[in-house]
Amino acid sequence: MALKSLKILTTGTRRGFGKFIAKKLNTYKFDRSLKFCDLDKNYDVIIHCASNSCKNILSNDFYKFSYDNFFLTTELLKLNFKHFIFISSIGIYPQSHKVYNEESNFEIKTRNNYEFLKILSENFIQKSSKKFTILRVAGLLDKSSRINSIQKIISNNNKRISLSPNSTLNYILYEDLLNFIEIVMKQKKFGIFNVSASKNIKLIDLKNKLNLSNVKFGNYDYLTPKIDNTKARKEYANLKFTTYQNIKKYIKKNKKN
């Protein structure tokens, strides 16, 4: 299937991965500056990237936060589409040493409202349509991405990060998620996929592997569970790489640029 022939809508296109994929695939765009009523009613594919990851939410702002992370999803599902792709997060899985795959039935122990509304959205999508693909995505690395703990560590600029040295993270590159979405659209792959690296990394190990000296860690332990990405890896072989290998690719790519 030629993607150029598809009428694709991408949400959350002002920044981050939504902006990245809308540009790469030349899709229709929707962000907070536009009104929902101005959207067309028919699309071949909707790629729903829009979200609001604010942490300290005031009571007066909670509806807006909820709209960005849940109610917008319910409205998009009322449009006519052939394929609905939702960008979720591996953050919905509990912090533990267990292994989780797409079939895992787990107790809801989200760390924040953002992750709670992600899994609420997932459940609503599954009840509302059969034409969906839910991507539980790892952390994302790109030069244009919002600064995260991995990038702070790589910069080696002696600034403290909030996470402890024993925290574990899982990261892939923007281009990995883009390539996986292209496969999903071309081959009409429906269902849920863990789009992640094959292995997490402990932050103290990253510091040592990169031989960094000016990294100051905090006290917050963030434990990413072991993510089984076998299902997604069968579709896209680059998900065989570990988080450390992805970080090395990210560093090499940025040096070239």
C-alpha cells in the first residue's frame, strides 16, 4: 500500500513526535490551535499523538488536562476512519521486576494522572472500535524531543537529574517509531504492540559505559519493568537493539549533524 495515497490525520503536531511524523509523512495536522469542528469527517488513518504530560495540575486546569489526554480521544473515535493508531506508553505497566507483554493482565498502579488516562484511553478505544492499533511506546530520543534524563546524562554538564543511579529506563529513537507506524499502516496491523528496546538500562551503568564524570543523580527510583517486545520485533527487526545500543546510535547521529 502506498502511504502517499492515504488521507492521514496526525494529532499533537506542534512539537515532539507528532510534529516529526506529520512532517515526515506529510499528513493533515491537528493541534491545540485548531478547533475540532473544523476537522474533516473522513480519514483513512488517524495517528493520535496528542497528549498533555503536565505533572502539577491545579484543580481548575484538570478538565483541560483530561480533555487533552482522554476526551479528545473519544471525539476522534466519532470520525470516520479505516485505521486508528494510538500512541500509548510502557509507563502504564507497574514498576516491578516482572516481564510484561501485550497480553499481560496487571493491577493498575500508575505513577501519575497522565499514565492513568493513557490506560483509560486504551480501554475506551478497544471498546469503541475494531480498527485500532495501540502502541505502548518506550521513551523516545531525538534531537527535537523534549529534554529527558538520558539526554541530561549524555550532556555530562554537572547538572543534577531527579532520578537515582539505580533507576532503569527503556528508549528507542524517533525513527524507530516512525518506521514501525509505516509498517502498521502498510500491512494493516491491528492490536496492541510494545514498541520498545529489547533491554532496559540502569542509569549508573550508562554513566560508566559512556565514561562520564559530571553526572549528579537524585534520589527518585524509577523502575521500568522488563518489556517483552517479541510481537513488535517480528514486524520490525530494529527493535532487537537494547536501550544502550539505541543511545549509542543517537549519540553517533547527533555527532554527524
